[in-house]
Amino acid sequence: MRLLLARHGETAWNAEGRYQGQEDIPLSPVGLGQAQSLGGRLREVRITRAVASPLSRARQTAELALGERDLPLTLDPGLMEIAHGTWEGLLASEIRERDPELLRTWREAPHEVLMPEGESLQHVLDRAWSALERACDGLGDDDTLLVVAHDAVNRVLLCRILGIPLARLWGFRQAPTTLNLLEGPHVSQLEVVRLNDCTHHTALFGEAVHRAL
């Protein structure tokens, strides 16, 4: 089984450094272009099943990645972005003024944070891993699954697959429409083949980081 784990394309809030969480912000023109580039990258790939977060930025990215394929797209709320609670809609600079201690903990020990009126990383991992198990159910050795989700969702899933603690969440990046390629006989036995591959729209040393998560 092969798993293509992608992140959605850029939104206006991403570009501004604004925390999105579960606010349903659509792709920006830049994000639409990134998603179309992802579709071009995957044009010759035989995809067996496709699953995405129901938030429009992920759904749009998945639809453009699938292109002309006659393949249904399943939307699973377990793949939605972390609920940032009262941080949603705020710039990182505004959060730094209002809640500097919690923001510092989020950057230094993210596994210890329960978002104000929102979720913890463990909450996200619990629901996202269940969603991934549902998505992989019944797939065989020659099948390829496309999953389009979000920055925090991808990170917690990859932490579990790599066997690293959620405290190391910031130890790697997830660029807009990045591809992570994983392979294995079962969801519990996946190996990372490619991590944060965004060569379809970003040069090797190009900027691939956002200011808000």
C-alpha cells in the first residue's frame, strides 16, 4: 500500500500569518496554482482511493490533485485541522500580545498545550489516526491512497508513523500542497519514503514555511 499524504494549498490567512484552525478559509489564487501543480505532478499516478478533510481548502486541493479522474472523494471530519479555539482569526503577533506564555509553550512544548476553547495535539492525533485507519481499510499492496489534510494533522500522523513524540512536532515542515510518500503492508507498518516534497512548486532552497500554526 502506498499513501500520498498531502497538505492543502495556501490561503490568504496562511500568507498573512493568521491562525485558521477550523475556520473554513478557501484557497487563494496562489493556493489554487499550487494545487493545480500538485495535480500535474500526480497526473500519471494511479490513485485507488482519495480522502480529504471537509474544510474547503483541503477539499479544493484534493479535487484539483485528482484532476479528470473518475474517482469519488470521501470527506472525513477526523482530518480537520486542529481547533485553535479563541486563537482562530488572529495573527501570531496578536496572540503574542494577548497570550505570550501560552504561545511560548506552543512553540517550545506543543504537546503540553490545550488550545483555549480548542484541542490538544493528542486530541487531533486520536481522531486523525482513526480517520487514516478508515481510509486505509481494505487497500491492497498495489493500491495508492491520496489523503489531503492540514499542517497539524499531517505532523501528528507523521510523528506517530516515525515513532517520535509530539514534543518534536516542529522538527520538520509541511509546506503548502507538500507530498509525503509512505509505504507499507498495513497502516500500522508504514515507512516514510519522502517527507515534505514540494518540488512541484518550490525550488530546492525555496521558502516553504508559514508563520501561523
